Amino acid sequence: MKLAKTARTDVSNYLIKPPILLPESAVMPSLGPTLIPDDSGFSSQWHLNNLIFPGIDLNVTGVWDEYTGIGVLVGIVDTGIDYNHPDLAANYRTDLDYDARDLDFDSFASLSDDAHGTVVSGVVAAALGDGDAVGVAPGAEITGFRVGFGAGGSMAQISTQMQNMATVDVANNSWSYSGYFGDDFATSTFAAAGAAIRNAAEIGRGGLGTVIRMDGWRRSMLFDETGLPWIPPSPNMPTLAPPMLHPGPCTRPRARRPNAGNQRQLAAAERRLRRAACARYGEPSA
Ligand SMILES: [Ca+2]
Ligand SMILES: [Ca+2]
């Protein structure tokens, strides 16, 4: 089985900056985003910045002043990609892609059924400036892991590209092989692909694990609602119960800056989660 040419890992962007401590009396100025793309189609990209219904969007433009995804490589597992498209050319890595359909090192969209990968690549990382649009991470790099579907596809192609996910920082999979949410990686049909996903989650990014987007996941879901097997992150957490009974930062409501209002919201959310966890695992909630 042939795999993509080069493993690439750059963990420098995952280092956490030390917090900036301010005196309690300090007032944070309210500043809007200064990076506003001048791409001609940006005003129509309501999912990034909704001009008609403000706030009904991804709330991402404020992040771009500090971070646009520079230094992160996203693997697009999908059909072929028109990487000569002016929105994509600047961010596409032709030296890292792999085509499991044609068994070559070029994931260019060469057939009429190759349209999907180009669209998905643009949503992820269409570059600032050139073309018409921008992606949610316009500074990130992308590379293509081409597969076919229907008569042009096979489980061997899928398994190969699931293995190749270990060579990128983030992997995107906007597809299903057997219908919406029909792919069951616990079955024999998908067993090899499932093992490859687990491998990427364990060894990608130099051992930090490739970040693999989970379709169908919602922020309100608890892990055991995903139907996935629990992989203990620590000997002290052999099941989901310990982290559920000790709610942590992952339960925090989204807030840009701490203040009295969202601190109360946080406390209330943690109380709700703790009550739910205790009820689920038969523990007293007092
Ligand atoms: Ca090819
Ligand atoms: Ca662009």
C-alpha cells in the first residue's frame, strides 16, 4: 500500500501562550476585527460574517487578527481538488498530496465527479486576496487525499487515506461511504479504516494526535452519546464517569472575556452538568 510521501508535523502553533494578567480595575477596550477580507465574494459568505442577521455566523472574524491558521496543514479526504483555482493555489501543497483512486501523488480533480473536494477545500482554507472567497482558516495549508465514490471508490482507498491522516495536523472528511451517518467503523467492512483513524489520532502531530473532525457531533453532546469507544486518556479515567463527575474547562460556556455575568453562567452550567452526571452514574449530587 502506498502512502503519502512526507510526514509533516509542526506543533509550534499549539503551544499555549502564558496569560496576560491585568489588575482587577483594568477595563478591556472593545475592539472590532481589523482584518476584513477584500475578496469580492466575502460579503456573501454569511457563514463567516452575517451582514443580514448579525451574529448568526461562526463568530470567527475576530480571531483572524491574531490567527488565520498559519502553520497548520489540513488534509482534505475527498474527491479530487482543482488546486489551480485562484482561491486555493496559494495554500495547496502539491508535494504532500496522495491520490488513492489513481494510485499516484497528484490529487488534481481530473474527472467530472471530482467537484466536491474543491468546494470543501475552499470552505476550509480559501486564501485571502486571490479569487473570490476566503476559508474559515485562510492562512492554513491544505493537501488532498483523493478517493472515489460509487463505482470509482473502494474500501481500500478509504483505508489508505485514513492512514495518511497521520501525516497532517487536521483531517477533514466531508463524506459518508454508505449513506448519511451509515459508516460503522466497528464493523468488519470498516475495521481497517477504523484502526487507521485510531492510529492517526494516536501518532499524528508527533504523538499529539491528528485532529479529526467528527461529523454529526454537537456541542451539547456528551462523549458517550457519540457511540464511540472510550479510550482512557489516563489510568485515573478508565471510564467516562470520573471526568463527568469533575466537570472541567470543556464544559465552559463560550465567552470572550470573563465577567460577572458569564461567571454565573459558567457556575450554573457546571451545576447542571454535575447533577446530570451524578444521576447518570448513580452518585449523590450533593
Ligand atoms: Ca491523480
Ligand atoms: Ca480568496
